[in-house]
Amino acid sequence: MPDGAFQQCINPACRSTYGVEEIHVSCPQCGSLLDIAYDWNKLSPPKSLKDFERRWATKGTDTSGRLDFSGVWRFRELMPFFRTEDDIVSIGEGRTVLQTADLLGRHVGMKPGKLQLQYEGLNPSGSFKDNGMTAAFTHARIVGAKKVACASTGNTSASLAMFASLSEMQGVVFIGSGKISFGKLSQALDFGALTLQIKGDFDACLKRVRQIAVEVPQVGIYLMNSVNPFRLEGQKSIMYRILEARDWNVPDWIIVPGGNLGNCSAFGKAFAELKQLGLIDKIPRLCIVNAAGANTLFELVNQHGLKWNGGNVDEATVGNYYAAMDKAGKRAHTIASAIEIGRPVNLNKALRAIDVMNGVVVQSDDEEIREFRAAVARWGFGCEPASAASVAGLSQLLKNGTISPSDDVVCILTGHELKDPNETVRYHTGIDMKSVQDSAPRTKPTGKLANQPIVVDDSLEAIVRALGSDPSVLKGVTFEEPVSTLPVKEY
Ligand code: F0G
């Protein structure tokens, strides 16, 4: 294993370390999140970010050519957790563009040249998730994983399914009932992942898959959600590409939608490391945008004053918040289905990113998200609803004077416009394709590669059975009953 890379607990009272060849989704000592950490003195970080430019002309033939071609791995010295370059699982991810968006900029009130959009929808599976998947699959290959799984609002599952099919691993995806856009569901099915449609929401799915990965090792699941710290290593590269496209000039603001809070956490880590290495002298400010119907971070930060506080996060405040949420039966609900998440697992890392990047958190309601999604498409390449939350957030910060029209602002467009065509069709024609879908005639699929989703109760036993294991493997495992069972519309 590489000397100088290790896993480390983010809790300052613990700080336990583990080898990168180990598999953990939280600290075995204290349960906190883990980071991939580096002892840079034992590694060969670049002396200057410009060093990366020589890779632009490499042909994608030999091993390093393949890696130079990837928009993630061409920055591999900044995520050096792999043993050899042969370990790396890459499908040509991260070749995305930063586009100066003057027409959209004028619409929201920015000066010419000042608003840029980072189109992460141009990744192979159509969302930013490929940046993290390539890193997590690299780790999965290093540890010899065969079965990889995630809970997802859609994009993680599409990305996992694509990487799994190309690297001959069995992909398993857990999706909440009726919560996933057709564009994303069709990808998971098409790439051959075992697709379990759980009668619960995203938060329930994540709880189940995480428990099986950790407590029922006999099922042999390697967890690919963003609690997997290797995912976030790959997602740092979005920031490197933005700097590269700006000739290494750091912008004033990065604005990103927040769901499970993995992406914003990775951004904070990227900038903290670049600063530590002396590769940049300024850190941009961060704005995380929640959907108003899934606004846990917004409320905890702005109404309950939750802070990173040197890693001593006030867990009682978080616990009380979730208890109140459960008591009131409150569930995340927004048309931006990608970020419809009530219990973001990377909460503490997001608080750290806010600390590192002097960040703010705002929320946008569904009407704003709808209008800004349409505006992005009208004056750009388009994006899915959740992505447009970033532009909606910018508009708010311009109105309240936090951002000036002459600031350099980059909005991250996390997913492709074609991920969720229902919303686009509904916006322009008033036709609700989802209700058409409910009354559509059904026939049994007969295609040779047909891969139907399987509806499963929100129960550990039913899920383990669906995964092909005998429920006796659950002996001694305690599990909670679902908070409530959601009705499932079969696809
Ligand atoms: N935008 C899109 C298009 C997403 O799919 C997601 C997350 C986010 C933003 C939020 O990113 O979770 O890192 O804060 N989608 C996950 C999924 C949850 O399962 O595909 P985050």
C-alpha cells in the first residue's frame, strides 16, 4: 500500500487511523466519518498546478495515457491512495467543461464574464457522480470487492451501474419508492444492476444498505455511497478542473446544490489540501443550496447555529433536530428529486467545508428551482432540476448583496438536462408524464437483456432475501422497523 496515504477519523477527540486497504464506512472506534488523509512528506505532490498542463497532449493509449485522458486521474498526485496505476478503474470520466455564461449571467444580474457554469452532466453517466465512482471503484478493485451497492436518488445508482458493468462487478442499487426520475432508473436497469425498489424513501434505503454492508459481511456488499471516503477523493477533481480552466485563478464563489453533502465536502477538502501544499493562496467562498423541501443543513446552520467548531460539532442539536423531524412525520419533498434527502450523511464534513471556505447555506423553493432550470436551458446546455438550485442560490445572494455582480462565480451543474425530462415536458406543456405513466398499459418485458426492478419491503430480512442470501445470516443483527411504509408504484 502507498506509504503516506491512510484513512483517518474526522472527530478531533478520536483521530484513529486505518490503512487504505481496509474497508470502513465510518470510524470503527467512534462511528464518525472517515477521511482519506495524506502525509505529503512521504508522497510526491506537484510543485505547481501548472505541472498538470503537460498531460493535456498525452494520447490515451498506454496506462498513463489512459489516466491523463481522465479528468479525475490527470490530477492523481492529489489523490494518491492507489498502489500502482494499474489499480485504477477509469472509463474516461471527468472530461467536463467550464463555460462562461453571459446570457444567463445577464438574466440573473451578473456582469459579463463573471458567471461560469461547470457542466458535470457531460460525464459518461450524465452526472458528477462519475468523478467519485472512479475513485471508489479503484478502491473496490484494490480490496477485491465483487458486489457493490448504493442507495440512491438516481444519479449515484446510474453511475455505479455503469462502472460495475464495465469492471465486471455485480452492481446493486436501492431506490426509494417512486422517487427516482425515469432517465436515471432506465440507466441502472440498462447497465444490468440488480435494482431493488424499497418501500421507503432515500434515507430508509441508505440506512438499510449501510447496515447490511457493515453488520452482515456474509452478503459481501461493498458500499458505494458517499460515506465511502474514497468517493470524495475523486470528487475533489471538479475543483481542480475549474481552476485549470481558469488558468489556475481561484474564483470568488463556488455554488453547489446540497443533498447528501458529499460534493460540497469534497470541495472543502480539495481547497484545504491545495492551500496546505502551497499550490493556491486564496480559497473561494462556498454556497450550498438546499431545496426548501429538504433543508436540513439550511435549518441546522441558519436557525440552530450549528458549526464545525474545530470538529466538536454539537451532536445534541443534530439529534434533537432529527427526533423532532421524526415526531412530526416530516419527510423530504421536492421536485429536485436528486436532493430529496432529510438526513444528509456527510453533515459534519459539510460543516467543515463551510468553515474552510467561509461558506453560506441558502434554500430555494420548487418554483425557483423550476424557473432557474428553465433559464439554464434557455441560455446554456441545460441541467436537471437539482442542479439549477445552484443558479437559484446565486440569484438570492445577488439580491441580498452577499455576492456582487462583478464577483467571479462558478455554479456547479451536477446533472444532465436529459436525466429528468418529465419536469421539462411538464414545464413547457403542462403534461404530467408521471401520471400518464401510472395509467400506461403494461406488458411483460421480453427483451433478452431485460432487467426489471424488484419491489421489496423496507425490512432487512426481505432485502437480504432479494440479495440472494439466506435470512439466517441476520442472526444476532438487530434492526429497526421502518418509520413508515411508503406505497410503491411499480415501474
Ligand atoms: N445534484 C445532483 C444531480 C445529484 O444527483 C445529487 C446527489 C446532488 C446534486 C447532491 O450532491 O449528495 O453530494 O450533496 N445525488 C445522490 C444520488 C444523493 O443518490 O444520486 P450531494
